[in-house]
Amino acid sequence: MALSVALIPLLPLTGFVILLLFGKQLGEPWAGWLATAMVAASFLVACGVFIGLLDQHENVFVHDYFEWIPAGSFRVDVGALVDPMSISMVLFITGIGSLIHLYAIGYMHGDPKFPKFFLYLNLFVFSMLILVLGNNLLLTFLGWEGVGTCSYFLISFWFDDPANASAGKKAFITNRVGDWGFMVAMFVAFFTFGTLNYEAILADPSGVSQTAVTVIVLMLFVGAVGKSAQIPLYIWLPDAMAGPTPVSALIHAATMVTAGVYLMCRINPLIGAADSWVPWVIAWVGAITALVAASIACSQMDIKKVLAFSTVSQLGYMFLAVGVGAYWVAIFHMVTHAFFKALLFLDSGSVIHGMHDEQDMRRMGALKRFMPITAITMMVGWLAIAGIPPLSGFWSKDEILGKAFEAGGQGYALYAIGTVAALMTAYYMTRLIFRTFYGGENWRVTPVPEHGQTMAAAFAAMEPEARDAARDAVPDLDLAFTPEPAHGHIDAEYEPHESVWQMTVPLIVLSVLAITGGFLSLPFEGLNFFEKWLEPVFERSGVHEGEHSMALVVILLVVGAAVAVAGVLFGYSVWGKKNPSTQRALEPAAAGNGWYYDIVITRFMGGPGELLFNALAWFDRTIIDGAVNGVGVGLVAASQVMRRGQTGYVRRYALGIGFGTLVLLGFVLSKVLVS
Amino acid sequence: MSGLLLASEGIEHASDNSAILPIILALPLVGAVLILFTAKARPDLIRTIALTSTAGVAAGAGYALYVFETEDPGVQFYVSRNWVQALDIKFALGVTGISLMLVMLTGALCFLAVCGSKPDHDEKPYYVWLLVLEFACLGAFMARDVFLFFVMFELSIVPLYMLIGGWGHGRRVYAANKFFLYTLLASVLMLVAMVVLAVNAHAGLNGGITFDLDLLANNATGISTALGRWLFLGFAIAFAVKTPLFPFHTWLPDAHTEAPTAGSVDLAAVVLKLGTFGLLQYCVYLFPEAATFWAPTLLTLSVIGIVYGAAVAAMQKNFKRIVAYSSVSHMGFAVLGLFALNTIGIEGSVLVMVNHGIATGALFLLLGWLYKRRHTYEISELSGLQKVAPWFAGAFTVVMLASIGVPGLNGFVGEFLSLLGTFLAARWWAVVAATGVIIAALYLLWAYQRVFHGPVTEANKGFPELSWGERACIVPLIALIVFLGVYPTPLLERIQPSVKALVAHVEQHNDGWHEDVPERQPGTEIATEHDEGGTPAGQSGAGEHGAEGE
């Protein structure tokens, strides 16, 4: 067992090392196949470990491999904690991971840095597995930083474009703000418990100072807010879409961004022992993020940006679940979300690929005819995330909203916010589907923005006749957003194409999972397998299942389904038919610009922030170094004065000696005479 | 002298490797003398001699690391010869787990600095000065006599002055003079403090004068609390300038920017450590009471240095100045952990010294190779280098991430322990200092983006990739960076006994003062009880035995 658990992360690490040494020699496509095989092998081993875990006492397996940092009374080992939660994470990380690796073989075809891409992907999977398997906070932090670093590499993978490089840097630095919280939390945890081991920390936190536990939870939450892109640190995730689309699917939708949710679930006994307002803070941050991000997603033009804000929003749901104590539901939604969001991203990648790097939905339309597999699988993803029964998203999202409702008090407000966000979700996904796959072939009439040019500028520069035709087809070409990088360059004659099998097979597998994923756990006694499986992990969280009537469950399910259907129908009525004025009314510029939050932050960093740093640099140059040089200058000036005496003329010295003798003589004589 | 005889006998039993330190110390000197007798027209032979002798030091230090008794907290490989008998000044060498690490660091980095760079003129004096610099630094780390330390400490200034002034770039004379005058003036205070200490301590035989480090640390009966605090300050200012600690840091960016590559590597990796090492071995060990008295001041200055150094680094337009200011920030972590005055913090501090030496040494090597290719350090002149030189960019990335403190690489462990130790002693200082990790990511990634990312501009199109020789030089450093990040235990287990002894020494001289350790909860099992309740006495056997001999 110890060996096979170690193999889970070691296999992708082996892939990384081989690619590091021989990546160039392997080349395309073998580098991709090797990386895929390593992650797939890791998945198989994980399946074996899962079966083995069923035999373990309480389904938990802990093993320390070697001493990592021993210093005084501080000691941290490299060790694994395999329990129902971490093995569930491992299974979906390696499972979805290997599908996305396979997809990337097709997607990255022809890229000169093909082997390097898979090198980073394997390193990422390794770090992610360390994150979930580590048996102490510091090892989780190692994985946490590792995935962040890989994310940095992969966002700025096409670094020739300064926008991509900036996005990578922004992701890393924003995450560092969260990491600061994580580090402080570890200091407090060590101060309080004398160790960072999960077993010891989580065993019985009731005996320690509640203030300390509250600080630990809040500081870890700061870390989680950074990694999982919640308000106020979510700004890096939409920009992270600059990376290749398989990266967006794997790292920025399915796995890495859920690390914050995982961390919160892992420390559930601490959340239970913290002050009672702490869970509410988590729930409110989650709910508000879910709502705000959904509202922004409604007005995005870039197909990946819609999905990016959608991810932020869905992560908000998971934090809402954590906040109301429904930890297992958070993990459940994490898994179903991984299925359908990975699917949606890969589909969008297939669209972008088929449209020769075009990402602006205003230039799409009618693609169902050209890429049927992509279209059908993406519609599965659409219905799943919208919450149409019986697809996976319906079960997990409604479970979260149901738990919020059951929490009572503030829970009703959270339920209301979550429901509104769910309505928006169904709407913006419907908008995406109809703009992409239905309607006219808009790339034949819309302008091609040049590099760095916005669509609005390209539109304004059109010939009047062509402009009218374009406006008739697409009503919102004049909307400009900051920042809006233009990627595509296809012209009116372009014929979109369906993607290769390496890309479509993962789409089909994921759409089957997105349909059936919900059956992992149905809200009926006897059918709630996943809930029962995870139950032991959360039994020390201090949350007790209230009695809930079957009638309430059914009512909430029906309301949830009705909201989803309403959202879809409303979306259809606006985007499925020609309805330009409503379409424009539903896309306020403020929402498209993310309510200007990102812009304000960027302006602040480039304005007062930079000014402050420059002031410090000036202070250093002028005041501190000036003082040092001032001492030097002062010494030189003083010596200049002293130097006047040293003329080298013997007659001057003789005069001085003579004068001095006279003074001395006078002094002595006066003494003698007085006495 | 019976006490001192006993002292050296007490050491001998530990190992029969007493010749090892004199041999290591002599090697660079021998190399320098050989070069002096080599014809100026044979630069290749001169370089071979320099390479051989520095490689010899590295190998010798590696051997010392290997035969070092891990569990022994005292001084090992101790040798002592009388120098000035009347004042009991000795030529005494020895290493503890702490100084051993710095000897090893000196050996490795000085060798790689010679490997990785060549002077563009006057090979002969250049290599002589480099070797003298190595000799002086080794001597300072090995010295067990305050006077010997002072001589070596001062000696290290001269060759660096010559290297900057003779082989540097741009405003090299200004930088060299500034460095020389600033550090020399600061150490005048140390000279005064040292003499006052030796004369007043009555620590020698029959209460006489002595310069023996361990005797002064353990038997200084004649130093009042107030005097001790003043003397601490005398030493501390000299070391604060050398470290450099805010606000005594402004000589460093100038010296670094104008120094030749090998000079920068040695300066960052080794010479700066003389400052933090001095604070540890001279300030804290000699004046344990004053150390607790001044700790809040030094903690505050290091926190300011960490955040301020990082912020100022972000705004520099010259790549070398960025790394220079990053040293101000990183060395702040070393002083911070040290003045947490607990085992975790001091171990972290020693690790920061070693790791900063490796990472910043590697950064300066890489920047040297950049300069060799483009003859500039100006960031605005560079762009898109990752495209034309992926190897160079890859090596730079790893070293940069180590410097940022990404876990899994060496920089993290030291910084984390340093901050953790500080948190136990002075929590708000640690919370503020930890923000330094955010700014560290900011200035390095920003610089990296401007230099390595983006489109390749015309001037950078022909940027040559790393040569095989350069790869051979940087790969060992990268291997060390990864290894020490994943498995720092070999260092920690050698450092720990000496650090524990030092902390016990501080506790002994401060009534009622105890190291800060976490509150232990009943029921939370801690698997860390190794050797609590051992007898951590004075830092060295020599001190103990000296005391018995009286």
C-alpha cells in the first residue's frame, strides 16, 4: 500500500524527468503519449489504492516516507494521508487529467514547444497529487505552490505576446497574497498545536484557544480565496485564459482552482471549532462571488472568458457549501463540476481550434453544422451546468442550495442569492450555445480585428455598407471591453472543421460523465453513495444533519429544476431568435468590463502603488545613500579646511613654532609670576 | 596554560582530522603564491592553478563535512598555536556545525565563481586577489580567536576592493572606494570593542588578557551588563554594515553592480555571510545578555530591510541592482531568524545564509554570462531571451523560483524556519516580514517578464545559448537547489546541535529567560522528542574545559 500510494505522484514525476532529459528527442507526438501514459498509469494505480482502501481500518491509510524538515521542536515529514476525500480527489485528478492529456496531443499539434507543454502538465499533476495526498499543512503548501508555479509556466506558455506573460505574472503574484495567509496560518497552527500534521491538528481542536483556531481558519481561507479565485482575489483567473485551452480545462477549471475548497474541507474540524461567525463569512464570500461572477459571465464576448467567470461562480457555490457545513456536497459539486467544466473548456478549445484561434463569439455561429460532435457534447455540458435534471450539475447544485436553505437564518438569503445565480448560469450558458452553434455564419460578415485592435475599432473602420450588414447579423459589435486581446484572423472564406479523434474521444467520455456523474449521490436514502463514502471525513466537523422532510427535498428539487428551465427558456427567447434590442439591453458595458473591479485594481497598482514604490526607491537613493555620501563629502570638506595649515613653507612653520613658543612662554611666566 | 592544554586535548579525541582546517585554509594561499611565481604570459596556467586550489578547498570542505561528528555540538577539528603569547592571541582554528556550513559554501561557490567567469585583462593579479579573498573568508569562518577573526575579517576587504576597482564596470572606482571606506570605518568600532572586551574580561589564565573566543564567551567575569551592551553594539555595527542590514546597505548595490562576475558571486555568496556569521558567533555568543536586550531593535531593522529591500528592488532598472537589493531583503531573513533567539529561528537563519549563497551566487553567475553576451545589465535593452536561449532561461527560472522561496527548492526551508522561529518570539514581526514573499515574487517575475518574455528585439536576436562549460557550471548549483529543497536534513542535523548549544548558552546567561517554543496541548502528540534533557553546555568543549582548568 505504501509503495502504490507513493507511485501515484511518482509516475507523473517520472514523466516530468524523462521529458526534461529527453523531451526534444521524443518530440511530437511521443512526448505527449508518454505524458498521457504516465497520468493514465497513475489513475490505474489510484484505482488499485481505492480498492485497497476499502480494507483499511476506517478507510484511512497514513504513511510517513522520510523526514523533510527537522529543526528543534519543529518537524515535518513527507507523508501521505489517504482517506475517502483524498482518494476521490486523486481519482478525478488523474482520470480527468489523462483525458485532458490525450486531448492536448491533438490540440497542441504542430506547436514548436510540444514536448515542453507536456513536461509542465506532468509536473502540474505531480504537484496537485502532492497537494491532496500530503498528510500535513506544509506538504499541502508544497503542492499548493507547485501547482501555482506550473500554472504560471502554462499561462505564459506563449510568452511572445506580452499579454500572456503579464497574465502569468498576475496569477502568480495574486496567489502569493493568498500564500501569505497560508504561511501565517501555519505559524499560528504550529504555535497552537506544536505540529502541522493533520492527524494531530484535527484530532480534537476543542481543547485549544478558540481565537487561535479562528485565526488559523481565516488565514487559510485567505489562501483559499487566492487559489480558488474568490472575491476579492479572483482577478487572476479570467486573465489566466491566456494559456492553451487544455490548461484552462485542467488547471483553471477542474483541479487547481478547487484546491482552496479541498483545503477548507480538509480542516473541517477547525472550522467547526472556530468562532461561529467564521463559517458564515466563508458562505457569504462564496455566495456573493457566485452571483457577481455569473453576472459578469452574462456579458462576455470571449468564449473562454464566459467559462472563466462561470468557473469563478461555480467555485463560489462550493465555498457556500463549505460555509453551511455541507462539506461532502462541496466535494460532490467539485467532482461534477470537474466533469462538465472540463468538458465545456475542451469543447470551447475544439471550437477555437476549428475556427483557427478565433475566440470572439461575435464571429461565430452556425458551427453545429461544421463540428457536430463538439456541438452535441458541448450541449451536454450546457444542460449539466444549467442544472437540467437528471444531469450531474442539477444534483450537486441543488444539494448545495438545499443545504443553504436547511441552515436557516442567513441561510435563506444565501439560498436566494444562489438561486438567482443559478438562473443567470442557465441564461449565460444558453447564450453561449446559441451564439456559437446556431444562427448565421457570422465570421463571413464581421470584421477581423488586427493585433491589439478591439472589435469595436475594427467595426467602426468598416465600409458603411458592410457595417450595416454586420450590424444586422450581430447587434453588439460596437461593444469594447478592457482588456480585449484579439486572437483570430480568419476571413469570410474560412471553412471551420471538426477536431481530430484525440480531441473528440475525451469530449465523448466527459459528456457521458457529465450526464451520469450526479448518480454518485442522489438525495434519497440508500442512493446517497458519495455522501456515505465521505461521511467519516467530516464527522468531527461539529455539523449535525438536521431532520429534513422528504417533502422539502422534493420541493427544493422541483424549484431548482424550474429555475434551470426558466433560465434556459429565457436565454433561448433572447438568443435563439432574432431579438437585437433585448440582446443589447442584457449586455451592459459595466458587466462586460467586470464591473470595473479589475480595471480599478490595475490602475491602482500602476498609479499610487507604483508611485509608493518609486518614492521608496527615491528615498533610498537620496536620503539614505545621500547621508552616506554626505558623511564622505563632509569629511573631505573638513580636511580641505585642515589642509590650509599644511602649506609646505618652512617659514610658515617657523612662524607657527615661534608664535606657539611665545604663547607657552607667556602662559608659564604668568603662572610663575602669579604664584 | 594547563587549562588551554586540557582544552585542546579535550578536542583531540573527537577525531584525528586536526590537520584538515589548516590544509583547507592554506590551499588558496599556496595557489596565490604559485601564481605570483608564474609568468604573466601564461594565463591558462594561472587559471589552472586557481581552479585547482579552489577545487581543492571545495573537496577538503566536502571531506570535512563527511567526517564531521553530526551529534557533537562543540568545536571540531580544533587546532591552536600561540601567536602573541603575552596577550594570549592564538592562531586557533575550529568549526562548529554552523561555521562548517559556511566553510563548505565558501569552498563550493569560490570554485564555481572561478569556473564560471574569466577576467578580460591582467589574469595574474586577478586570480591572486580572488584566492586571497577566499583565504580571508575561510579564515574568518574558522577562527576561534577574536583577534584572528578580526584580522581575517579586515583582510577580506582588500582583495574585494582591488577586484571591484581593477576589473569592475562603470563607476568602479567610486563603488570600490565606497565599499572600502564604509566597511573599514564600521570595523574600527569592532576593533575598539574587541580590545575593551579582551582587556576588561579577565577571562584568561589567572584573570589575564585573552583573545580566545570560548574563554571570552564563558569566563568574561569583568564585563558588566551595561558594558556588554555597548560592546555588543560595537561589534554589531560592523556586522550590520557587512550583512548589510537596513539602513547600512547602500554600499552593496554599488559594489555589486560594478563588481566583476566572480567578485559579485563571492561577495553575495560568501562575504555578506561574514556579517550574519559575525552577529551569530561574536555578538550573540560573546554577549548573550546584550543579545536579548538588542533583539527587538535588530528584529525591527531586519523586518524593515526585508520589505524595504524588496520594494526598492522592484523599481530598479538595472538587473544586477535588482539582485543586489534582493540580497538586502534576503539577508534580512537571516538576521530575523537569528534574533528570534530560538532553535528554529537560528537554524532557519543559518539555512538562509547557505541557501542565499547558493541561489544568489547562481543568479550573479547567470547575470555575468548575460553581460558577457550583451555588455549591459539594463533591463530595457533586453527582451524575449527565453525564445533565443531556452537553456539560459530555464536555469534562470529555477534559480529565480528558489530565490522567491517556492517550496521544494532550497530558499523556502530557511525562510520558513526563520519566520516560524520569529513568530514564536515576536509574532507581529513575522506577520509583516512574511509579506516580503509577495514582493519578492513581484520584483523577480516582473524583471523576468521584461527580460525573458515578450518578442525578441533586434539586438537580442543573436544572443548565444549557454555553452557546455557554462552548463556544467550551473547544473551542480541547480542540483543543490533542488536537493536542499527536498531534503535539507543533512544540513539541519549538523547545524542543530551547535544551535541548541548556543540557545542554551543564551538561556544560561539570561536569568529566567527561555527559548520560545510552542504551547503544547495535552493530547496532541508530537513526534519530535529527540534529545531534550541532554546537557547543552557552552558552545564548545574548549570553553568548558577552560573553565575547569581554572
